[in-house]
Amino acid sequence: VCSFRMRVRALFTFRGEGPDELSFERGDILQDVEPAESGWLTGVVCGRRGCFPRSFVCEVEDSEKPVVEEVETTEEVVVVEKEKEKEKEETTEEVVVVEKEKEKEKEKEKEEPCMDDVVETHQAASRPPGFVPKAAGDDTRDWVIVQCKCFAGWVNNCLLPRDLHVDNLLQDMADGVILLNLLEVLTATSVGWYNQKPVLKIQKLNNTKLALSVLREKGVRLVGITPEDLVIHPQLEIIMTVLWNLIQHFMFRAFTPKDKTNWDVRGDMLRWCRHRVVEYGLIVNDFRKSFSDGKIFCA
């Protein structure tokens, strides 16, 4: 008995976290592939069935080849063995190429700096001011550490009523729970049902997908950010970009002009700071001398 089922090839190595997720190596061929939940597929590799992200695989050219489900005769066994041998011969060159690419990637990782998770992937307009140091000799890592502390502090301050705390932006923001709670606090409305204790990667993706959907409904401008960017391969810059857009939208809203053609974000930040410290009799003229004595931070 034969049936036509999709066969795919792994573009990247995937490590399943839950019992239902399927682990495989780059270049592996997955059999009996069928659609699952949004953005996910199910398939078989090495005799094990499980689910995996659709973005990690691509369909092979001979996907319409029938898969033998039941082998009842000696002739059918011979046919199956020949097909397996043929597949091995066809994929030998691909495996060699994949191994060479893995070796190149390992060499590249050794040469790359420790801050490879902070990359230039999004538009500069959506980044927090001063994210990249102006001087070429500045220590980028120090800047990132300072900004991580600032953003984490803002998130923790917003979530005080809910007794939630963020220590590591990369880890604590990866399941969507913190982001959804933050949205409910900032908008004073419920985002609806979501998984409050996600374990599987697909549960974390669904939480983050809901959060991004709510952000767009509220008019928060996000440039090409997907749930996978925050869950599967999170990056500090993407997480801080999302938080910076939240601050711009909800904290500076009273100072944001309707016509954003010549919008001065730095000027809006100064006006917001002045508004927050005026009751203490403090004056904010710039982001250097005015903050040097620490009084503005305390206020």
C-alpha cells in the first residue's frame, strides 16, 4: 500500500525541548511529513515521529515519490532496499558539503567577538538612541550591559504590582509571559487567554505571537519582528527594540507630535524627563551634565 507524503530536508540543526518535539541534524531527510499547528510540521527521522518548525526545513525535489508503508513480499523488500541505497548515494555529496559548512561555521565562531548576539539587523530609527557607540574604539559590551540594566529596570518597575521580575532579558523574555503581562499593565486591559507556564517551544511561540499581535493593534510600530526572533533565536537588540518601542508609544505618548515627519525622539525624551522632575525643582538641559550628579536618576 503506497501513499504520497511530503519529504523534507533539514536546513538547520534543531534540538527539541519537549517530548513531542523532534531533534535532527542539518541535512537529515525527514519522512511522512504532515502539517501540524501554525508554523509547525510533524514527521519521522531515525524511526521517531515528532513536531518541528516549518522554517527549519525545505521540501526535496522528489517529494511526490510514493512511500512504501507496508512491505508484504520479498520483491517489495528489495525495492525498498534499492531506494535506500539510491538515497544514500544522492545525499553523499550533500553531507560532505554540510560537514564543510559546519567546519567553516566553527572556525567563524572562534574568530567572532563575544557580542555576536548584538547584530545590525533592524533599522536604526527603531533602536534606542546611542545603542551603538559613536567612537570606533568604545567597548560595545559595556554599552550593552548598561542598556540591558536600564531596560530590565524599566520592565521590573512596570511589573511591581504583579510581583514579576526580570534578571536576564534574553532568557526571561523568551516565553512571552513577561511581555504579555507588561502589555496588560501598560494598556490597563486584558490580552485574553495565554499559557502562563509554557514548556514547549510552540507554546512560547503562541504567547509571543499574541503579544506582537496586541502591539500592532495598539499602533506600536515594529519592523520585521516575528515570534521566532524572540523565542527560537533571540537577540538582545531585537528584545531591546521591542521594549524601546513600548517606551516610545506608552511613556512618551503625551509628547509625541501627530506629524512624525520631523520627529525628534531625543527631544521627546528630554521633555519627558523635564516633566517627571519638575516637582523636585530640577532642570534637565541635556543627557550629560544634567545627569552627572545622579539627582535626576533619583528623582
